[in-house]
Amino acid sequence: MDTSRLAPVYLLGIVLNTGALVYAVSIGEYLFASAFVFVIFYLMFRYRML
């Protein structure tokens, strides 16, 4: 895949994981929230490497 098609996939992943992070924090599941934080940082790192 080239970068013009891959960038929106990373951005969509970041947005969806941010929503899941907000939901996990709102119900008090901090262990799941920390997993979403790691995934968001990984996706941001991969997006920056494009």
C-alpha cells in the first residue's frame, strides 16, 4: 500500500481508539484505557513514520 492510502487508515484507527479510551475511562476501566493509550501512541508513531 502506498502512503496516500495508508494514512487515512492510521487516522481512523487513532480516532476509534480515542473514542474507546474515553469510553473506558468514563466507566472506570483504567486497565483497558492504558491498553488503548499504548495503541494510540503506536498508531501515531507509525503515522509520523509515513
